Amino acid sequence: MKSHQQQSSQAPTSPLSNSLQSTPANQDNPLSIQSRTVQTICPFCGVGCGMLLSCNEQGQVSGVSPLAHHPISQGKLCEKGWSSIYAISPDNRITQPLKRSRDGFVAVSWDEALSEISEALTEIIEEFGPNATGVISSARATNEDNYAAQKFARAVLGTNNIDHCARICHSPTVAGLKQVLGSGAMTNSAKDLFEAQVIVVIGADPTSNHSVLGGQIMRAKLEGAKLIVIDPRVTRLAKLADLHLQLNPGSNIALINAMMQVIISNQWHDKDFIANRCEGFEALKKQVENITPESVESITGIDSEQIRQAAQAYSQADRSMIFYGMGITQFVSGTSNVIALADLALICGQMGKSGSGINPLRGQNNVQGACDMGCLPNVYPGYQRVDDPAMQQRFSERWGCEVASSPGLTSLGMTKAALAGSSRAQILFGEDPVVTDPDQNHVREAYKSLDLLVVAELTMTETAKLADYILPAASFAEKSGTFTNCERRVQRINPAMSPLGESKADWQWLQALAEKMGSHALSWTNSEEVFDEMAALTPSYQGMTYTKLAEHDGLQWPCNESAPEGTAVLHQKTFPIGRARLTPVHYVPIAESTDEQYPLILTTNRLHFHYGCGSMTRKSPLLEREIPPGILFIHPQDADRLGIALYSPVGVRSRRGYIETRAMISTDVPPGVVSMPYHFKEAPSNQLTNTAQDPITKMPELKACAVAVEVLPAGHQPSAIWQLQGEETE
């Protein structure tokens, strides 16, 4: 084991693939070398579009096309889906295990890498205990990979320190909806859009990150649905909306409480639904009775009449559907924001029927599945609590080992523990926290302080550059498995080509590592066996098999004896907790306000042409040419005041960091607010963002922090973050 502080600070070089050569198919990828087309699922957002991968006679993926009769995408793909071939191309792929050396990385065998990792993990556990280790799994990996990851953490390492990127996108969804409804997932199906009379989109821009679904919302609007958009930015849907409520960042609860006050005071609430299916109404009514639209105008920035119009339209329609995203969850009040939305839907009876409900939009292709698989520190697969003795006994007996009795650390908790010296080793795959987690400097230092960092990846990400060992991961087109999309639809993916070089599916190398550590807990021979074990332990998946998934174009959970064909709409007759629990919540301002030194609020956003940390989409020349590497959206009034012209080089500073980028002058953001995407490693917005957290889920407040913007000299080329930090290479 080596401390990163004793190693070179320069980004190491490594042997990467630049050819299309691949090894023969493994047991889970029995491919013949012939021209063929393979049906699979898009690897980008949580919509879960169907696609076909075409392979040439050499067994290489050579084209992509939409699946004509897919139940969600209906023969359409967005620009990212069409560019999937670039995301998995051999260019810059890691194709063999790499070990850090003084001068960079050197290639080693799988046996050498896993033997040394096993030895290091064993030493750390013996000296510091199992909780000195942890695993970060991936919302881009399959359910099978994620199930293996949480089982490896719990059954091999002996810790509940397992988490993934839902911590910084939708952990408040899981916590908030589970508390109020008993289930933390989208209540409806995407097709319900066309039965809704009113569609509310709050804190999300589906046309950018969920483009196929965004297009369907447009179509539903054209076919007669009323569209209400609630967002600080003027998104594409906001420009088409019947009503756009341009609220101040972080004022969601104040707005929703005022809407409920209007609804209840006008007797627009659904009295029968509340009486028959809810509890806690009187407390909620008392909480909001004095929160009038006029009383929140200064907080929300929204005219009281607009609030009344939105409340009436939503409550008086027979079927109203809410869609929300990270503009709801990524606040210190994230869980309360979700609870408030659920309360709103419940008091209006907008639940348990098609064209209605509350529907979180999952940002990555398998965020829902990774949560379902138990890649969270407080729950086993199926959201069964790790601190429940009955659940501990169940999993201990099924896995044949003792399991930890207390919840583990979140991903951000592991970062803090590493800085404190109590976390010594981390295994991570399919994520790039150095780019996507808040306060980039904080995260980078944490990873450098570890005794052992193991990263499995397709390409050399910013996080992989800090690793002691990098393991070559198979892409979605090179393995079998399942993804679970935002509407709870579990769908199969199928290998179109053999894994490049020596790359493996994540469950495969985790199994091999477990064997090196003397454990047979992960003794599967193919991905179907992983799925079958998971389904047997997960109540909502128990009726699923690979065969049934293929026959039905996927199945929506819960799928079990009570619902053998799956469930399109949740909570039709009852809730998992019996009666829904209406829960009053209070408005909480954002953690960091503006002042003279930092006079602007920065919020983050996604772009139509890019995805996540950019490691997949930025390999596409078609997508890369659309957007410069890093931009700051700023309102013309603020730009004029600061002397900023279109495309001016600017510096952006917060209390945590500094980056340089170019200005994009736009009225899509209001005065006083600037916005940046987080796709670009050259100008990572998370160098600036706040680590203040939601107290329930530890969700960081990525959607609001105070910044200062300054114009840089004309002709100045914005410096990439590694140049600003004195590093010679990226």
C-alpha cells in the first residue's frame, strides 16, 4: 500500500486501447462472430429507451438505431442515445488492470492486481476494522453489478459502508416518498402523460436530460394537457407552458405550502380521498392556514395571482401529474421538498390512478435500480432496513455470514472519514466523484489520503487518476444484465460484442476479488444467477425472471404473486404503510446567502448534448462540437453591470474554489442567478458548490451557493482547473 501523498502529483500515463481487438467472449457473453443486430437499452438517462446495436462481421458495434415498438421510447432516441457507439468505442478505453507506479500506471495481470488488492484490504480490516473500508457502486451499472457490490461490502468486507450517486441526486426521493407513501419511486408510467389533464414539471428540464420524455410532454401539451412549469430558469418547457412560476432558488416549500393553503381554503381538496386513505390532514391544514400566496411573494419571487392559478388548475383537474428532478432534491431541504410535493398530490386525490401521481425523473440509467439493489448504507435490497434484527437474520442466513448491525456511511460520510483518517480503503466503479461531488478540492484530498483506492472504469476519469489500481470495466454493450428505469420498469440488456481486452462486468471482478479474500459469497456463473438470487430476496422483484422480462419488454415492480405481470400504477387501493401520512414541513432558506463579496447565486444545470461527468458523451465528436468546454449562463443585467460580453472569459469564485470559463448571456436565468453545467472537467462547477447537507439524507446543496463573477482580460483563454492548480497535464 502506498500513500498518495508520496506519489507524483502529475496525471499518470497508462496503456489504453486504440484498436478494436477484443478477447473471446466469456461465459456471460457467448457471441459468435457474425453480422447481427442486438436489442438492448440506452445507457444514458433514466427514461430507459429501447435501442438496437448493429454489429459487423468482426463482432464490433458499428451502428445504433431506435427500437420501433418499445413501450416507452416508441421508436425514438435522443442525440445522446444516437451517439452511444462513441461512448463505448475503443478509443482511450482501459483494457487491462493498471497499477500505480512512481511514474504513472503500469499494466499488470488480473491475478496480480486482485492478489495485491486482497492483501491490502485484509491488512486494513485486521488493523482498523471493516468500517475502515467502503464501496461506491454505480447508477450506470446493471442491477446485477450493484447487487454484487452491496453483497461484497456486507458479506465480504463486513460493512454497510455502501453508497452510490443517488446520494447526490435522489436520496431525498427515497426518504421523502417512503415516509409519506411507503415507497420511494415514480408512482406512474410514462404513458400516463397522455391521460393527464394538467402536467406540472418542477425543478427539472426533461427536454435536456430526459429528451424523449420531454418530447412526449410537449406532445401531451399539444394534444390538450395544461402545462405548468416551476423553475428558476426559463427552460424549453417553460417557454411552452401555460403557466411558468419562476421561483427563487430554494423556495419550493414556501410555494407548495401556499398552494395547499389556497386549495384547502377554497375547499378544492379531495375530502373523500383524504378521509379514506390519509392521516394527518388536520395538522397539515393548521400548518399552512396562514401561509397565503401574498405572504410568500417576497420569498418565492412569484406573484400571488400566479400561485392561485397554479393551485386551482392542479387541484381542479380530474388527473394531474407531477414530474420533478434535482431542482427539488439537491437542497438542504431536499427531503422536505419531496414530502411537500407528496402532500400536495395527496390532498388533491391525485394518486393511485393513471394520468396522476408524483414522478421523480432519474438522471442516470439505473439510479432506481441501484437504490432497489440496496446500494445505500441503511437498507438491504428492496429497502429492507439494515438495523432491523429480522432483516439482519434473514440476510445473514441467506448469505451464510454475519452482517453488520448498524447503518454505514454515506458516500459523503466516507469522504469525511477519509480526511479524518478513519476510512482507509475504498472500492469505486462507474462514478467520477472528483467531478460530480460537491467541493472538488475536498473530494480530491480525501481520495489522496486513502491507503487504498481501487477504481473500475471504461476510461481514465479524474477519479481514476488518483487510484492505486484501475480495473478495466465492460460497457453496457459487452455484458448481460438489467436496468431499472424511472417508471420502475426492469429491462434486459444484451451483449452485442465481446468485452474489450481483459475487461470484465463488475460482478465478475468483485466475485474474483471475494474469492481472493477467501469468500465464496459471490459464487455465480452468470448474470442470470445474480438476478435470481436478488429477486428471491427482494419482495418487489420476486415475480421476475430473465425470460419474463424478455417476453414483456420489461416488467414494472412490484412484480410478485399479487401482481405477476407487474404494476403500472402504484397505490391504486392502498399504500404499503396502510394510510398515507400527510406530513407538514416548514420552509428552510438555502444554506449560503449572498453578500457583498459573493453577490450572485450559482445553480447547476444539465445540457441537452451532454451527460453526467462527460466521460461518455464527450467521446462523441458530434456532441462535443455543440457546446464549448464549460460555460456560465448569466442574465444581461448582471453581465452589463460586470462588463461582461457574450463569450467573455470570466472567473467564478465561491468560498470553496475558483474556476475559469466563458460567459453565455441569456435571459433564461433571472437577474442575480448564474448557472453552470457540471459535465466539463476543465471547468467543474462542483469546484464551487456547497457541501451543506440535508439532515435526513445527507444530500448536499448543489443547487444553490453564493459566488462572485469577474470578467477576465479580453483575449484571455480560460485556464482549465488543472492549470489553475499548477498541474502540468489534465
